[in-house]
Amino acid sequence: MEENIEKLGQKIKEKIDAIKSMADAESVRVEALGKKGEVIEILKNLKNVEESKRKEVGDKANKLRVEIEELIEKKKEELKELEYEAKIKNAEKIDLTVPVDDKVGSLHPITIVSRELEDIFTGMGFTVEDGNEVETEYNNFEAVNVPKYHPARDMQDTFWLENGEVLKTQTSAAQNKIMKKYGAPLKAIFPGRCFRNEALDASHENTFFQMEGMMIDKNVSISNLIYFMKTLLSEVFKKEVEVRLRPGFFPFVEPGFELDIKCPYCGGVGCKVCKYGSWIELCPCGMIHPRVLEMGGIDPEEYSGFAFGLGLSRLAMMKYNINDLRALNSCDLRVLKQMKIK
């Protein structure tokens, strides 16, 4: 039997050496290790081997099985490498000396604002995290203190998927995962695209962009929140700005606030941008609710933190004087060319 195993091993190895394609590799694998493969048949029939030799035969057959698996995987890697090299060799050559047509396009206003904010925050020690666009119900709701049947869910009128997950309605959906990933202390921002079943108008879209941020450490207070937001907005608008906080309810913060900025266009005198009210409502914020910290694995008795949400779409509108939110997602080149930004 041992001699038969050695002969079989030699035969299969010769077939592996002759493999020229992924299909060949799979064919050899099935022939040797499939349900009715030659090596598997030996293992199935060990009960018929003389008891004194059964262990030795079983060991040899198993070693051969492992060796064949490794040789086939190695062959597959070689084939992938050859395929990659062939693609490079046959790839279309690009002439880098050809002049570029600078009228082809430009970065989107939201992309520019997002990158500016990321630069500002990383300069203040924040990490930039990515969030999923499809989220679990737990991360999108329960983990940010919005349990089942909470009225705040009605406000978001969510897009549900057949598997029970949702298109995320807010960047807050990443809070729990980031807290569990880093623990405390932490400083992180996480920009992303969000979805809500909104009635479309000049200031509402069913697809929009936000940036969430949070800072968690010992003795973090509302003063820290105001400092970071004021520093951020002064950088965005390239001048000193005045901000104010108004009480607001958001389930994942306590206390919660609406942060307003004195209109940077009219200086608070009153104009169309601020609707002649002097102030522009900009973002929800507040101190992270102790329950949210607990669900993120952080002790609220030892740590505290603030969170805020910035509307990237709204900031882009303000920064570039765009008066209709729908223009940002329109894909209408006649509109987009008017707000081309280099």
C-alpha cells in the first residue's frame, strides 16, 4: 500500500508540473482531492488496511494530501503572477508627454470641502476613519441610543434592505465600531454618504454627505467642543467666526445642542444666505451620552466626550454660494461647469 501511495504521489506531481491554466489546476485538484479523488479514496478505505499498518498508511496518505494542496496552491500563485505580467506587457501604453486638457473636469465641491476638513482635523490630532454605507440596524440605531420604536427613527424614514440592514442614515452609525476599535482616549472623524427618504427640494436630498467627529478623554467638556468647532470653522471660512449653542435633542448626546455660526457673508447684518436672521444653523453636537459610551466599551465614570455632525453638502453650498442642494448630485454638466473649482 505504501508503494502505491508513493507511485500515486509521483503521478499527481507530474500532472501538477504540467498545469497550464486555472482550469487545469482545478481538474487535478478534483482528481486527487475531490469527493472521489484518488487520495481521498485511500483515506476512506483505511478500514480495509491491516491494523498493524493502518496508522503508517494513514500518515503517508495525509502527508500526500497536504503536499498536493500546497503544490496546487503554489502553482495557482505562479499562474496568477504570469497572468499579471502578461497584462502589464500587453497593456496599452500611455504617452505622458501629451498635453492635458484642463477643461476635462475638476474636483467636486463636496470632495474639496471634505479634504479641507480632513487636513484641519488631522492637524489637530484626529484620525480619519471610513464608515460603511450599508449598516446593521444595531450600529445605525441601537448603538447610538435609538432603540426600537423610538420616535427619532420616524424622522429618518430609512431605506431598508431585504436582509434587514439599512442604508446608513447618519455617519453616527460608525461611532460604536470606532470606540470598540480604539477605546479611550480617542479623536476621530468619519466622513461619508448618507441616505434618507426625503422629499426633494432646494435644501433636502435623499443622498447627502456628512462628517461625524468625536473626542473622548478624561475631563472633556463643552468648552473643548466649542474650541474645536470654532477653530475648524475659522479655518474653513479663512477668517475668525462667531458661534453659539442652542439646546437641541439628539438621542446620542446629553446635553445636546444646535451649533450656529454668525453669517460669514453679511457679518450678521442679514442677507439671503442667513434668511435675514444673522445666524446659520450648521450642525448638531453635544456631550456623548453615557449609555453610548457604555455600548462602545468605554467607562462613562472615567471618560467623557463630545460628538458633532457636519453637513458636508451644506458646507459646500455655503462655501461656494450654491443655492440648490440638488445641483450637487445632478450630474448635469451645464450646472456643474458653472461651479467648476480648480
